[in-house]
Amino acid sequence: MKSKSFRSKKNLSSVADYQLKKTIVSEANDTIGVPVPYNSFQEQVVYLVNEERERFGIAPLMIDLKLSEVANLKAADMRDNNYFSHYSPQYGTPFEMLRSFGINYQYGAENIAAGYLTPQEVFEGWKNSPGHYASMLDPNYKYTGVGYAEGLNSNEYKAYWVQLFTG
């Protein structure tokens, strides 16, 4: 896990669509809770992670819409450029990528996965990896964004996943 010292700055997208779906919106109005039933693979991953955090008495993660956008970009980047790594040839390290998109944080982490076809499978994969599991359960993280990109015929993997955490 890596951490960086930055002051938190709110720089996030509108949540109007989520409000229409009666999703829980935080006081800051830049993050959302996980809607149930969830509307996407990404929301299902956050739901599973939050269930696991609840088992240990850890506060749930809020979905940060900007983090979700960046996570989706990273998943698509891995797919489009046919690589699997925390380092992106286009964006650099996860932390360089977060900064380049104006995301400020004190603590940050990235989980990546490829080949898992469902949210349950990727959650189990991360749960069975000590480093990834530690990121999911770290109480310093308050916000998350999950990215998913379906693989192309030319890719080694059929799916690419990214989960970003900040606090």
C-alpha cells in the first residue's frame, strides 16, 4: 500500500442520475452509497467489499464518481493497450494518474485484476490476495471507484478490473 500526503479537494461529477434512482447521497453531494439493487458490475463489487468491511466493523466505502471515472479509464487502457500492470504506459503509476485527474488524497491504493468474469469472482480473487485484501479492509480508505472493461477478441483476458481507494 502506498500513501501520499495531499489535502482532500472535492472535484467530482454530478450525481443527479443517482438521485433519481433514490440512491443515498452523502452530505458533500459528490459521492454515493451503493444502491440496492445495484445497477452495475462496479456497484456490485463495492457492495461485496462493503459487506466484508462490515464483518470487521469497518465503515463502508462511498463511491466517488471521479474515482470511478478514472478506474474505468485505467481498465479500458489495460484492455486497449493489451497490458496488465499497475503502471500504465499512458498514465504512469496509479498515483500519477490520480493526480493528473485532479484527485487529491492522503491515502491511496489500486487493486487490478484480469480474466474474472463476474463481480463475485473478482472480489474473491482480491479477497484471496493478502495485499489486495488489505486494501479492501484498510480503515484509512473512505472512497472507492471501480472500473470494468470487457476484453476484446485480441486481448489475453476477457475482462479487466480496477478498484481505486482514497482516504
